[in-house]
Amino acid sequence: MSSQIVLLNTEHKYGTSSGAYTKQEYDELFVKNHSVSLYNLSSGTKYYFVVKSIDLSGNSAESSEYSFTTSGALKVFDTGSP
């Protein structure tokens, strides 16, 4: 028998310094799975993040800290062709 946990909301906290999360994104729907899109990130920058979720019973849990680095700046080349 398997059970699924339905989450009341999920908070994604992130920032450019370990342990200092200056931005948040929320998913406030009753969900079993979720994802989040982050916009306006700086290129070539390391970000740290944690995820905190609350279930329908009010139980909450926060993940360990993870990190990712965005790719470098987009390069544009002028070939001189019209």
C-alpha cells in the first residue's frame, strides 16, 4: 500500500550567499508534485536554495541547502551578413 502526501504550500527560498536567502517563490496549491521557475537570475552566478513544505495537517519540513550555478553570459556574434 502506498500513500501520497498532499502539500498545502511550498516555499522556495534562494540567494547568492549560503544561508542568506533574499528571494522567495511560493506554490500555494494543493499539490502532490511541484516545480518552480526562477527568473532574472544573473549569469555565471552560484545560487543557494532550500525548499520548505507544509502538508494539510500543518506539518512542515525544510530541505537541506543545495546550490546551482547559472551558465555564462549569452554570446552574440555579428557575421557582417545582412
